Amino acid sequence: MTAYPTQTPYDGASRPFTIGLKPMDAGDWIAPCDCLLEMLGEKERLNRELPRQVHVEEPGTEASQRELLDLLADHLVSCQPDTYRRDGGAMVIAGGRRIDLANSDLSPLRTAASLVADDLVLMRRGEDGWRLAAASLCFPSSWTLSEKFGRPLQEIHDPVPGFGSGTRTADIINRIFDNLPPGQPVIRWNWSLQGDLTLYKPLSSTERDERAGAMPARFAGGAAGAFIRVERQTLRKLAVSGDIAFTIGIHLDPMNALALQPDGARVARLLAEQLEGLDSAQLAYKGLASDRDRLAADLRAIGRQPIAGNPVSSLL
């Protein structure tokens, strides 16, 4: 994929391994994407080539999927009218795409995911808590959909330091899900680092364990070969089904591009502080044990530089 979502909306404030959920205006639920058609094209390719790896759904979730599709379609027409318009039973996307909203060959969730750059996940309450009941996930950030499907949140988060079964954080997250009012979405940010522009980045539990044990150097060139991958995550409870729609929007920026950002020096310093503050378990989880010091030093250097030239993207 040659185009990727730049203009990372990362301001340096979101700290890793924290819940960090904040209420948001419902009108901002889905953010506009400057490379929407490229992202949708990549989703189409992945669904064609890897259908079982990027889409799962439990029987009995069809009505909830349809509820999400209807809510999403109404939202896009209302809040992004320059990009989306309804034409009978279809959605027309600026740039030439036309999506049949009643396409019987696709599940409603697949249709919904074909409208936006974000990945879409449905969480459903059961006896064991909130579980992943359906998902269209083309751009995973170091996890594998097949391993998480049908599992409750606390098990999904088991590999994440401080978030797994039996932790206080796991209990808090379940309470947040339980008490989230319909119509009031919440937002959080998550970041990771990678060495290329690939959006489809699955990682199995076995691969993660092997990486943690081997501690490979992934960024031999430091910041010059690193990309900041930011996830814009939202949660929104559906009014009828009571399921929760979890959206994940991916943004990628070269780390060195921070030197060109209006606020890049400050963001670089904050990111360096966050890297330096990770403990051994957190570094292992993010695959940064061998690279942390080199990357932090490069970020510190960027943080001392004056902003040069015209900004190519905004981290605000």
C-alpha cells in the first residue's frame, strides 16, 4: 500500500498501559480520513485474500450488526456530508464508491466496515463479562483476531501488563462497559512503533512470546527507520441491542517527521519520557526491549531541534 494515513492526531498526552477513556462529542465519533479510498481499497483486498483472518461473527449478532450499520450510515451523512450521501438504499462516497447498504451477499458488519477507514468490533455482555462477538478487523496492531474471538475482555487483555484476568484494571474496564450510556461515545488513544508502512500487522501469542524471549533489535537505524502507529479507539453502546461498538482508526507517521511538526519537539520529548518509563514487562509486550534507549535518545535529539521548514502533518 503506497498511501497511508498521516496527520497523526497524537499530542503526546496518551500514556501507554492506562485506560485513558474520555467522553467525546457524538458528532466526532468517526473521524474523517484523507486517504479513505486507499484504506477502503486495502480492506477490500484483505477481505478477498484473507477473509477468515479479518472477519468473524457469532450467530445471533445480525440484528446488532444492522443496528450499527444504520447508526453509522446516518452519522456519516449527517456529520461528513462532503464525503457521504445517500442515494436510495445506497451510500455514495466521494471519489466514486457506491455501497449497497442492503447487500445480501455481505453481513451488515462487513458493509458497515466498507464505509469507513476504521475497523469495527462488536462487544456483547455475557455471563463471563464483555466478549468479542463480531469484528471486521483489517488493521490489527500486533494481535490476532482468531485468538480473541469469543473471549471475554479480561482474557483478551491477558498479554497486556496490568490488564489481564484478576487485575483491578480489568474490573474497572468491565464496569465502564456496563455503565456506558447509549449515545455517549468515549475515546482513547494507543501508540506503538513499527518499522514499515504495513497496516495489517497481526501477531499471535506465540510470536509475541518468542519476540519477548529473543528481544530482537527492530530499529537498528533508530528514529530513521521507525514509524509511530497511533490507534484512535472509540466505544459506543448501541441503544437497542445493548452491544458496544468498538472502532479503531489507524494512523502512521515517520518518527523523524516529528522534527517538521508545529508541536513536534514537545511531542518527541513526551514520547521519549514514555519510552524511558516503561518497565521490563511493558517493553517486552511492545517489542522495544532492545531499542528503547536508542529511540529515546533520537527523540530527545528531535526535542532539542527548532522546527524546520513547513509542517507536513499535524499532531494536534
